[in-house]
Amino acid sequence: MAVGSERRTREQGPLLSIVLPAFNEAGNVGPMAARLGEMAGALGRIEIVFVDDCSRDGTLAELRRLAAADPRIRYVSFTRNFGHQSALRAGLRHATGDAVVLMDCDFEHPPELIPEMVARWREGARIVAAQRESAPGDVSLFKRLTSRLYYRVLDAIGDVRIEPGSADFLLLDRAVVDTINGFEHHDLFLRGLVRWLGYPLVTVPYRQGVRSEGESSYTLRRMVDLAVTGIIAHSVRPLRIAIHLALAFALIGVLLLVYSVVSFLAIGHTVAGWTSIMSAIAILGAGQFLVLGIIGEYIGRVLRETRRWPAFLIAETEASPPGAAGETLRHQAPREETPRRASASS
């Protein structure tokens, strides 16, 4: 930390940044900003950084109004929809606080938990992770079952352990934020990455809140994409599993061949009909396509990394005029040199 930053922290107290991705949340960003503003007395100095993931409603216009009325509110707007994880990354790049809280702005992540997270940070934790403890009625049965199954699979084959009920509701120390900002890979699975880093981490339980307005944009397809990203980003075991599957299906093919020979020599007739042949072809074909699919998923992500395209493009921030929305600039600048105007980050 620079000398000026140390003097500022000592005289004014630490600055807390709160990063909130938003996609079609025009009805929620205002109430969330008001709620966080009411909590400012308990939190100390804060800045609120909204990341608009190219919303189709009036979210951006509402963010412009909020930023003009309150200097503590900042925002980042994408040129197109880049996804939740990219929005989190953009928020981390633009947050300037000594600690950064990541949360959703739909009130499902209760802001009332932030003071407890800050208290644990002040006790020495570099990472504070909120862990959902839901009653049966809080989350659908399908989501509870799939979430539990996913974390068991990830725990079995991954190189990090993520507690069931984990989410991207986190508090990160500035040292952790700077470390994450140094990663340039395209696919980000933040809740896995923060655990892989190895910094001191504590968890705090919470009950999921009720969405204030609108409907969740996290569809089943996005949930599956995030799950696949989490597995591939933190494990190469699926590639090894593909080898074992290939061997297993090859063994099945050999057994079918032996069965055919024995039937011809011992019983005196060949395999009757086409059912057994088609079954063998289907089994072996399914195995081949499964193995190719697993390998292709890894190769596709390697291709995305080698292209070195930016993970997101910024069209506008609170410091840039709306007329500059079409101007973009790719940069790799450190946090102190990051230009707060139309830009792109990799």
C-alpha cells in the first residue's frame, strides 16, 4: 500500500466498496442504493459500484440518476451482455476500497449481513464468504437438489472445496482483490478462485432474502454454463475420466465380440437379428461422443484464452459522458492508473 493510501486509511478509516452486478434491475438499484446509504453509519466510508450488464430496461438511466445525486455511487456499463462473472470482474477492477463486498442487487443477498462480514474482516479474515442456509420454502426443491449434487461432484473431482450453499456473496480484502485483478484468464469462477488462492477465509451463514422486484435472469442454461466453468476451471479430472470411459466402452465392445464368437462356435448360430448390433453401435458411439465432448470443452476454452479477447468491454462509467458510449479502449493498467472513461478490460 502506498504512503498516501496508508495516511488516508489512518486518518479517515478504511473505505468499503460494495460491487453489485445488475441486469434488468431498474426497480431494484434505487432501493438497494437507499438501503446501503442508510447503513453507511454502521459501515463507515463506502462507495457503491453498480455494474450494468447491458440491461434492456431502464437500469442504466436509473444508475445515471443515482450517480448524479450521490457521489458515493459509481457505475460501469457494458457494451453488451457479458455475464455475471464478467460483471463481478469489472466491479473488482473499478472498486477502490480497502475491502470489497460482492453481492446481488435484488435483495436475495441481504445487505444487513454486511456489518458482520466487515467485523470478521477487521478480526483478520482476508476473505469472508456468505453461506446460504435456506429453509425448505426459501429455495425450490429442484435448485436445492441440483446445488447439493453439483457441490458434491465438484468436491469429488475438483482441486478446491466449496461449501454447499456458497454464492458470490463475498467480502475480499484489498490484497485479495489485487491478486484476482492480476489474473488474465477469460473464464472466471470466482467462488472457486478465492478458495484456491489460500488466503484466510471464514464463512458466515445467511438466510436468502426475497427479491424486491422483477424475476431472476439466472436461467437453467446460465446455471449449467457456470457449473461447467467451475468444474473445468478447477479440475482436469474429467479428461482422465474420459480415458477411463473410453477403456470401459472398449471393454464392452470386446465382450460383445467374444459373445458373438462363442455363440457361433458353441451354440452353432450367429447373433440373431440386428438388436444386439445396434445396441453395440449405440453404446460405443455414445462413449465416443462423450469423450470427444469433454475434450472439446477443454479445447474450446483453450482457444478462448489464446485469442486473448477482453472478458468485457466498457461503454460508459459515471465519469464518462453518455455521448462517449461508443468509444472503447483496451487497457492492462494497474488499479491506480485505470482510466475512468470508456474502456475495455481483459
